[in-house]
Amino acid sequence: MASYELIVEKQQPDCGGKDPRVLEFQSVETADPVEYVRGLHPNMELDVEQKSNGELVIAVGEGMKRIRYCFTED
């Protein structure tokens, strides 16, 4: 298993001047980040993007209910 720094970015509707993004920072250990996210959202389609800087971005949902999981290996 590998250790990752995980940033979870949740979109929320603009409301009362609040930032429409909510960020959570976590440390996770997993053998496969895609399977990790699939376990959280088993019935949703995943969009997977490997960035040139090594970051793996996995997005689920649509519109204002979109969640992005950004994995960077420790």
C-alpha cells in the first residue's frame, strides 16, 4: 500500500456569500486510489485524470454535486 495526501473538494451551491467549495485534507493508505474512490461511490461514474506533476484527480457527480479527489503520493 502507498500513502497519499488527499484533498477532497466538494462543490456546494452559492448561498449567503459562502465559498462554493469545501476542502478537506486527509492522509490515506491505499493500493489503488481509483478503487478507494469507487468504494465511496459504488454506483457513480468516475472521471480519472493523471496530471503531469504526478497528482491523480478523480471526479464524481455532476454540476453542483461534483466531488474531486486529488491524490498526491507521500
